[in-house]
Amino acid sequence: MTVYAAGAVLWRIENNSLKVALVHRGRYDDWSWAKGKVDPGETLPETAVREIREETGLKVKLGVPLGIQRYLLPNKNLKEVHYWAAKVTDKSLATSNFEPNEEVAEVVWFTVSAASKRLTYSHDHEQLDQLVALHKKGMLDTVPLIILRHAKARSRATWKDGESSRPLLTEGNAQAEALPKLLKAFGAKAVFSSPWTRCLSTIAPYAQRTKVKVKTRPEFTEAANAKKPNATKNALEAIVALGKPAVICTHRPVLPTILESLEVSANKALKIKLHLTAALKPGSFTVVHMSRKQQIVDVELHSPLVRKKK
């Protein structure tokens, strides 16, 4: 049996120095990263954000992934912990509602060297080393660009009223309703979409719950992309240039054009990850983590976990 968990290395810059937060569990007298087990019906990013909030009182958005730890528990079950970097803003720090409890006795900020000495478990050094390496390259402070394929829609063969109005299926609506918590883990503050019905219906729940206005871009429709792919690339580049966390909801036939535009900012290994986007399933998305210099740092794919109705 595998026990899944998720967490993050919380970081911030103080007086030009990189600092990280460790949690001290009084019960075990150990120092480690904020993390916890997946609850039923949760995705890993959702778990990471929730556990950080519960253990540290901090509201964060996930940054670049920092790998996976795998180790055996005393009962011989395998534990798999997924980690991300998570920048802690001044606002988040000021509004933290942390209070010592039975699980976490204290949350303390350390310099990298002090944290390295304080960490109880050797495997936790892997995430610290990755974090420091990214910081030295100027690639730790990232901005997410989320490429979302619209949720499951009615088939073309069964819809006779034109492509622009083809609606989502019941399954697609369920996917759309499951997306907000997962998308919120990455904190998209700008929402762009093809103006076609199936895209707008997919992104609507997220926009409503985050109170962000959806900005339609006809360049992300299938028809416009087929006629003028360079216009689609220009629209994408304009969004990237904003330097803000953003989500773009579009169609499967548009994905290759988007990938062609993005791959110029990726190395060979990341191009391989990036090209998995071409096979995104309905309702799934790719998170492209970009540095402040608009270089791709990492790429990850996620799908909503649709909660079954009781």
C-alpha cells in the first residue's frame, strides 16, 4: 500500500538572504517541511495548500515542483510525498493565524545553512538543495502559465448548431466544477478564454469563485487558429509578457500552436514535458512555470478529481 502526501518548502527573501520555514513537531521532536496526507477526494496540489494552511497558518500558492520523496514507513507501507516550492508573501506572513497545537509546536524561519543543520531527516535535504540551486540560477521566483483544455463536450456529430455553441456534457460540467480548488492551488489571477461556449463553461466556476473577470480572446478558438496561427502565438506572447499568473482555456487543435510558441523558452528535457500537453485530456491542464525572465523552469500536468455524488 502507498500512502500519498504533499507539502512545500516555504521560502522568502529577507535582507537579501534566502530563508525557509521549518515546522517543529513536539510529539516527535523533529524538524521538517510542512506536509500532510491526502484527504479523500483531494488532488496532490490541493493537499499541499491545505496542509500548509493547517500546519503553519499561511496561505500560499504553489510554485515550481521540487520532486518526490519515497520511503518506507515503520509498518512497511511506502510513503510518497510530493513537494513544491511556495513563496510566502509579506501579506501572507502578516495574516498568518498559526497557533501551536498537538501536531505542530512552532514554525521557524531559518537561513539555508541553519535549516540544513536543523533538518531531522536526511531525505529533506533533497528539496533544500533543489530550492537553493533554483535560487542561484534566478529561477526560484516563478510565474505560472496554465494551459487548460476545455472539459468534456458534446460530440461534433450530435451537435448541429455550430461549433461556437457546442456545450459541455454532464461529465464536462462535473469536471468544470472540480477545477476551481485545483486551479486555485497555483493562484491564476488573470483568466483568458476562447469565447466558444464549451471553453467559457469550463472556466466559469473558477472565475466566479475567485471573482476574476474572464477575458475572451478569439485567437484561441479552433477556427481563428486554423486561419491565422501567428495571431494565436501573438495573443499567447502578450499574456506571457504580462508577467502575471494566468490561465488560458482553449481547444485541443490549438494546443500545438501554443506549444510551438512556448518551446523556444524551454531546454530539451522541458520540451519533452511540454509536448505532453498536446495529449491533454478534456478538463486537464498544464502548468508552465516561467522565470521572471520568461524562461520555462518546469512543466507539470494535472487533471481534476471529480467527486462522485452520493
